Amino acid sequence: MRTAPINMRPLTVNMTSRAQQGRHKSVRGDGKNAALSVAVMRRILFVFLLIPLQAMASTYTFSVPHLTMHVGDPLPPLIFRISSQSRDYPARFVGEPSRSTSATSASPVGNYPIHISQGSLKALNAEDKVVFREGTLSVIPADPIGAELSNQISYPPGFLKGPFGHTAMDVTNNQIANLVGDCLTDNAQAFEKLMSQGGLRTHSTTNGGYIPLYLYFPPGCYATSQPITIYGNSWTLWGSGPQVSYIRLLPHSTAFNTGHATQFFSPQSVTGNSNFREYIYNLGFNIGVQNPDAIPVTTVQNNSGAIRNVQIWTDDSVCPYGVNFMRAYPGPMLLKNVAIYGCAMAYSSGQPEYNITFEGLTTEGQTTTALDNRSIKASVRHWLSDNEVLALHAFGSTTSNVSVLNSELLNGSSTSPGILVDKGSAVYLADVRCTGYVPAELDNGTGTAVVRNGNIQQAWTGTAQSIFHGTQEADSLHLEVRETPLPVDPPVRQWTQLGPLVSDWPKEILQAKSTTVYAAAGTYTATGTTEVTVDDHINHLEFYQSKFNSGAPKMILNITGNSKVPLVIDGCPYEACQIRHIGKRTVVIRDSTLYSYTSHEGSGDLFVEDSILSDGANGTLTVSFFSSQHIWARQLNLEQKASAKLSCSGCSLWILGYKTEQSTPSLILEKGAQAELFGFFFYQNQPPKEIGTASVYLTDSSMFASGWMKVDIPGRGQSNWIIESQNGKSSALATHDVNSSQQLSAFFTYGNPNSESHKKR
């Protein structure tokens, strides 16, 4: 416990009596008496200085920020704040105030008080005064904006019974180290052993695929006082829900009171851009009071990596930022249904590559800026922000590019813009509701300020570009956007578990008595190519990020049915899955790196989340879609080096967050195709094979796109953004040069006037 500081101010004391004052002249005239008097005065003054004086009294206001939830949502964490002197908290107080509200998940629409009172809070200086100021929790009608969190996640009976070696471990019951989930025990040593797999993972570990880490956190609060470090890639963490399974930093932990920002959950960068196969599901991260330097979550996930159904909060609102995108190099990754409460900023980024996709994001109670978007490329949809401070700051020269769709920025300050764009950066906005902020947006991206007030139906930085339609009003295509279907599962106790031998899977899936079939997390023995027919009686294949024993074996999934119930495929074994989309059935692919995906004219619709659809055959396989298909993708990554990445022949394509590498075309549209790209990142890390090529080729098709091109070495850029042909006439939209990275804040084309895509406008 710290003590109140002692006030050692020098004092001015009159120590002479009236009689002495009367003899003042004679004393001054007597050298001996004068010396004695001075010595006495010095001694008395010294004694006075040794007496501790009462510390200066201060008044502290403890308050609760305004919070928002939807009808039916879990109750948000009731965080609090301390007025202005927030860093004084550890030196001035022990304990924390209590908070409560009468609102519940079942409460109807309305405003509910959040009460705050003394609780265990005690001032170290008895003279300090504490004032409590209550807050308000607004319950609003249910809608899809913001994180949709669930605390009722369960797993099948065999979830922890995978193949021998590197199966999922219960963190409370395993052979390495057992955590205690009582919210009090300091599990620092046990965390270190678990995350290192008993010392198998060290600072020199890169490819963790040989020793994949699978950890399950049953309901409980797992506390520690130290940073949690993971070395190497290939790891997955599961919980039962972000408010019932969570990792907590103990209050007033020394490691997070150093005056320097310190990562709490801290996966290390793997060679800068090899953080493959890293996933967090259904977990919470909580920072206890008096840890002002703690950064709750750091992430560097690459290519396919996701954070789903996760809540992050700081009890006293004090931390630099909730999610750290500063470590080289984050993305592509997907954050879906993530809620962040408190901190100066919900997230902060400082890397120019790669890109991050958010869908279902809640940010509340930040004290400086909600989204501190420096340099990174971000695509954001269904974002709910309840903040007085700046909601989004896009900055970092020409590298920051942000798309925000279907979002709400609530209760802003009338003295702050909701969205601020610095010179060189670019944003695209569509259906963004703003309340309180004045202005709603201040866009300086072009160097000339553009001010927008109120709700923003659609806007972008600068002037939209077009090849054939420059005289027409610029607009997106307003394609229908459907939400990714969720699996239709029976109770988990009825799920069918696959055995340890992949060669048995075709028969086990064909004869499955359940509509959901799963492979428990682990490494499975496979040889050659295993071909599986997935007919209409299967609705969900859940592989829990399992992998095969080597990169050579392959598994072909033939999806032949026409059921109206979508087939959901989760975590298909890494680089082993070949999906043949044969039937009319809708398919959903999540958190997967496929060897290949193929379809044909007549195939059904496709939903993609956080996936690579073609990572095999040495980059020679183009992903092709056809006129029978509608595709909705959230975080799509394609890196074929010897073929075009994606071809759409008459299809309808909607992408939120699209990243490509290599110099081959990123997109080919033809035969009346329609496409919308909100936040693309075309990475030119190889020079084009010939002069005059482009990133996108259009033939009698329609497209709206906003994004950014990265040129890593001068000379590697494309000469053209787009080469377009309409009615046999061809022209191009040139890039600025082939040497520099650059923005394309908005491009539009309405295709061939005789095509069906144009007639629908």
C-alpha cells in the first residue's frame, strides 16, 4: 500500500517574543547572544521541517459514461471514470466503487440509471473528497448494428477428445498447468506454461503448425498479474462466451504501472507477416482497476485469422487502447461481433499494411478517439459507437483508407466532428447515422476541407473516377446485401464426431445421424486424396481448425445437393480442402484456407468470411463465379501468382475487405457482372510481366470500388487501375505512376447500357 506524499514545503515562522522584539537592537549588538539565537532558531526550524504535514486535499469525481445496448443484448460492463487525475488512482485510492443498474437483457426500450457508490473504494488521504456521478444506460430497439454477443456457447461431448497429440486442452484440467478461474488466484506461472506448451514454444518458434496450440477456457475468470505471451503461429483459443469465460488482469499489477504502454494478451509477430491460423472465439479480456499502461489485446493475424464473439473492457476506463494493431504487420483478419469498452482509444494502428475487416463492432466509453486509424486499411460495417469523443480519425499520409457502412455514431459532442480525415487519407461512407457530433464529418483528404452534417447517406473523399460514365452522377450499385447464414445445429450432444483416420470420413459423413458433423481439434492422419460427398442431410461441417499430419494429403468436398438450408463449413483443414460447389445449395465458408474452390454455371450462392479460396497448385487456380451465383464476402484474401485471382462471369459480387498479392489481375468482370468492393488492398509485391496491364478488367459489367494499392518497390506498380470495355470500345483508368502507393477513393461504372445490370438501375 502506498502512503500519502509528505508536504515538505519550507515554512516562515516568527519565533521571537514581544520582550525579545523590544530588545532587538541590543541582541543584534551582542555577537555571542546573536549567534546563540540564530542556532536556536535553526534547530527549531529543523524540528518543524521533520513534522509530516497533512497531504493536500483533492476532490475526485467518479462517474459512469453513457452506455447503449439493444433489447435482448447481454448487459454491457458498467465501467467508470475518474475526473482528470486518472493516473493518480493507484496513488490515491485502494479498491473501487460499486456499480449497478436495474436494466437487464429483458428490459424494454428506455433509459435506465447506472448507480455508482463507495463500494470497496478507500482514499489513502482521509482529507480527499469523493463525488459520485451516476450515468445512464440506454436500451434501444434490436437491430444488427454493433456486436451481437452470446454467452451461451457450448461444445460437443468429444470436443476435447481429438486425435492423439496436440488436441484441445481444458485450461483447468490438463497435464501441463491448470488455471484457477476464481478471479482472484494469480495464474501467471500457469499461463506461461500453457502458452508455451510446457516449453515447446519459445521466442525462436515461428511455424507452430508442428505443435498447434488449442486451448479451451470453460466458464470462469482467469486472473493474472503478468503479460500473456504466445510465440509462433497456429493457435486457437475458445471460451463459452465473453462474459462467462474471460481473462483478467489483476488490479494494480506492477508490470502495468511503469509509465510505458505494455501489452497484456501479447502474441508475438512471426517474421513480420507469418501469423497464420490464429483465432480467438467466445472469450473476454478484462483489465482490473489501476493498470493505466495495460493494452488488453494485441493481434497480428495474417491471411486468415479471426476474433469472434469477444468483449474487451477496462473497469476504470484507463488504458492506451483496447486493441493494438501496432505490431508488424497486422491483417488480413476479421473481427466479428467484438465489443470494446473504455480505454483512450478502442483500437490504434500504426502499420501501413495490411488490412482489417470489422463487422458487428461496438465501441463505448472511450476518452480520446474510438477508432485511431493511422495508416492501416479498414473496412467496417455494423459499427455502433457511443462516445462524446471523436469516433474515427483517418490519418497517416496516403496510407489510411477506411470504408464505413451501415453504422451508428451516437451521442457525440457538439464541439467535435464524428469523423476526421487528414490530408492524404481517404474514407468511403454509406448509411452512417450520426447524433450529437458537429460536424458529422470533416474531410481534409484532398487538402481542401469538406464538411458534412447529420446522417450521411453516401460520401467519399475527393472525386469519384469513371471511364465511360463521368458525365453521370456517381453512385454505388446498391446491391442486395445478405447477412452470413448461421449454422442450423441440433443440440451439441447429438453431433456426430469424426474419427482419427481421414480415410474413414467419407463413410462417417454419409452415415451421420446428425445434421452437424465435427472433427475435434487436433492433427489427423491422412494420405493421398480423400473424396467426400456432402449431400443435403448435412448442414454443418465444423473442423475446429484441425489440420492434417502434413501438407501433402488433400480432401475433396463434393457439395451436390439443392437444399434450401445453407451448408456451413468452418475451419476446413489448412490448405487441404478442395471444395467443389456442384449443386444449387448455398455454401458458407468461414475461417478457412482452401487448396481450391470451384463452381460452374448452375452452382448456388456463396458466403465467405475470413478465408482464402485458392492457395494450391502453385498459384495457378483462378476462383471463378458464374451468373447463377451471388457472392457475399467479408475478408477475402487471394494471392495466386500465376493466374488471375478472381473471375466473375455474370455473377453478383459484394466484398467487404478484399486483399490480394502478386501482379496478376485482382478481378475480372464480364458478361454483365456486378460487383462492389468496399476496402480493397491490392499489394504489388512483384512487377507486372508486361507494360500496360491493370488490377481490374471489366467487359460490359458494372462496378463500384474504393480502396488502395500498395507498391512495395518503385517500378512494381500497375500502369492502370482498370481496363474497361463497353460495346467493343476499350479504355483505361491510369494510375498516377508505377512507383508509389496510392488511393482510389471511389470508382464507378454502370456497364453496357444494353446489359441487364444497367437496366436494373
